Amino acid sequence: MKILVVDDEKLIRDVVKEYLQLDGFTVEEASNGDEAVELSMQNEYNLIIMDIMMPKKDGYQAVREIKKVKDIPVLMLSARGEEFDKLIGFDLGIDDYVTKPFSPKELVARVKAIIKRNEKSGVKLEFGGLVLDDKAHEVTIDGKSVNLTPKEYDLLKYFVSNNHIALSREQLLTNIWGYDFYGDDRTVDTHVKTLRHQLGKYGQYIKTVRKVGYKFEY
Amino acid sequence: MKILVVDDEKLIRDVVKEYLQLDGFTVEEASNGDEAVELSMQNEYNLIIMDIMMPKKDGYQAVREIKKVKDIPVLMLSARGEEFDKLIGFDLGIDDYVTKPFSPKELVARVKAIIKRNEKSGVKLEFGGLVLDDKAHEVTIDGKSVNLTPKEYDLLKYFVSNNHIALSREQLLTNIWGYDFYGDDRTVDTHVKTLRHQLGKYGQYIKTVRKVGYKFEY
DNA sequence: ATAAATTTTCATGTTTTTTTCACATATTTG
DNA sequence: CAAATATGTGAAAAAAACATGAAAATTTAT
């Protein structure tokens, strides 16, 4: 997950970067609109966080140019009040906006929300006889449909899209349940249990990573 | 899909063009009514987006002349309030109108809606004894005609044309009811209910996809 | 204008899913 | 090996999602 942070103030870039990295994102920076456009042409970002007021080229213009070529979600930063109406009136296809001053935590939460919304759907992931067809929203084992509950389905989808990667309970909760889930960690365990059962012989591919969480490994 | 955008303000033409191109449309421009008439005689457009107030020849006159010769859908642009009533009284065969200032996103949505409305289909979809003959606009089960209401028909058509694909309530609403439906999600449920009844033994092929929506699966 | 048909809303009941939690089992550590 | 820590599990409670029927609102036809 690569994110481009565009702001002319280094301090802001640094803070945002730090928090995003804590959550496992890769972050690159640009200090003005021109740089932002250039970088986003050369790289594949999953999200752009863009300030509005900047020298060289402002955020609106930069977004306009980038969106012409690439379909990347954008989160806008704006000083309180100013320029705000424009954002709404001039529909640039902004995914969300945050007004300064903002809480880094909230920003990260919003970033995650956007990424989740924009997650590509309709993929078909196959691991031997285990197939997850996201378009049909269906999981089959050796051709036979398995009746997963919604949570089980989401969990499996997240697992298989992160093959070989250990996932903490917290990570699973924020990414599948949502950042606003305030329940018990261990509810993950219960779902892993039922999912393992549902997957039959493929259940074993969800491995326990002690002290951390779980991982799918095929 | 080729669209002609007619407006005397270059800025508006540019913005509209930009957004339409993002959605894969080919766009040509005209800056007044005369040009518009001329261009549309020489080219085959799938849609014309026409401003009303223009020098040389206004939008009404241009549309009238074009419609005399060609059967092209037209979307009118008008400044808020002014000239507006005329559009309704004047039966020019306008397909839709948008008042300035407008959100480009909405404009594109309306363009798509018009194009979709004007698409001739006429397919015949068969699933065992269940046949949807779009040309005749009729559904039969084992040869016997079924009396579907318009909504039921549209819903079934959308379902069967998306066999094996899970469809969210939102997706169903925007594609069948239209992007401007602001009612209750759950109205979909009610229609699914009646449709299932109408389809008798074929009702079971509309499956519930919990937490998502429904899918047709034959 | 009136009646009929269709669509939408909404409250209710039912089913399914999710969460919690206590206890069992397994693993690590001193 | 015992204690501490972490995960597995089953069952009950809580929550959520859907199906349904009926009434209200809207649209269409007569």
C-alpha cells in the first residue's frame, strides 16, 4: 500500500508519514503540485493525500491533472473554512477531506476507510481447489459451493489476498470489522475457528502465528 | 460513443470534455448553434449536450434544426431559473436538462442514463423454462406468459443479464431506479419478494447474498 | 375525476450471524 | 516440571439482516 503525501510544509508531511508508516503503509512525499503530478505519473500509488494551498501548482489543479490519467483515490487537506465550498461545488471526484488542524489518528482512519471503499472487487483468487470468486461473492472447494457467513467470507478474502503475510488480530479487526470496532480481540479467534471448519482440508492453511495472530499460507 | 458538447464558454466545454473522456467517451466541441448544426450534419453523434444561451444561434433553434434531420438524444444546459420553463413548454424532444452550475459527475451520470435509455436491446435470455424476451418485453415460464409489473420486469432483466454476479442494493437502485433515487434501500427487498413469487419455481434462483444484496444464479 | 395498478414505506416476526465468555488445551518460560 | 501465557472450543446471549404483509403514496388508466 503506497501513499503519496503532498504538502508544502515539511512538518505536516513528516507527521502524516510517521503515522501512516506505523500502520504499515509505504509513504512518499511531494512538496508541491508539480511534483505530485510528476510522481504520480511515474509511480503507482494507492492513495494521494493532497493539500490545497501550495506553491507552483495548487491541489485542485494537480488533482485534476492526475485524475485525467489515473484513477487514484484522493483525500484533500484544507485549512479550516477556506476554499472549502469549492471542494463541494467543484466536483473533482474527491474521496474525502480533512480540515487542518487534524488529528493524525483520524487521518489514518479515513485513509483506511477510503482504501477499503476503493478495494478492487471482482477478483478470482485460486489456491488449488479453493476458489474465491468475488464477483459472485462465492467460495468453492473442489467445485462445491461453501456457505460462508459474511464475516467468514470477508475474513477469508482478506487472508487469501494477504497470502504469506502474518496478520495481527488488531489488523484483522480494523480492516475487516472497521476501525470503529471496540469489542474483544478474541472474537477473531472464534471466526478463525469456524472458518477453518468451513474450509475443510483447506482449513490448515490458516496458520496460527503465536503472540501475533494468523496468516494464510498456501 | 461520440458526444458533441455545445457551449460558448470554453471553460465549460473543457470541464465537460475532460470528465466525459474519463469515462471513455469521444468528445467534440462546438461553440455556437451554427457550428453545432453543421457538425451534427456531417457526423454521427450518440448524444448532444447543448447550452441554451449562445451567440449566432441559440440552443433551441439549433436543436430544432438538428432534430428535423437526425434522431439524436439531447441534453440541455441552462443557467439556473432562466429559460427554464420554456424547455418544458417547448416540446423539442429534449431527453434531460441540467442547470448551471452543475456537478460534472452528475452530468456524466445523466449522460449515461440517457444513452442507456436509448440503447436498443431486444435480446432473448433463456434459463430452462424461464424466458425473457426483451424485444417482446415479455417473460414466460414454461411457455406461459407471466404478468410482471414494469419494475419487476426491469429487475428480472437486470438479474438475468448479470447471472452469477452478486448485486448490491445500491447497485440495483442506481441501475434500475436511476441515480436519482433517494428512497429506502429496502424497497429492493420488497420487489425481490414479489418477483420471486411471480417466478414460481424459478424464484429460488434469485439468491440472497447476506450483507450484500442479491444475485441471480441459474 | 375516479378507479385501478403499481410502487414505496414501514413495522413485525423469523432466521441467521456475531459476539462474548468460561473452560479446555497447548505452548513457552523460568 | 510447574506456572504463566496464549490459543482452541462450545454454547448461550446479543445483535443484525432479511422476509413478509399490509397500508400509504404515487402513478397510470379509464
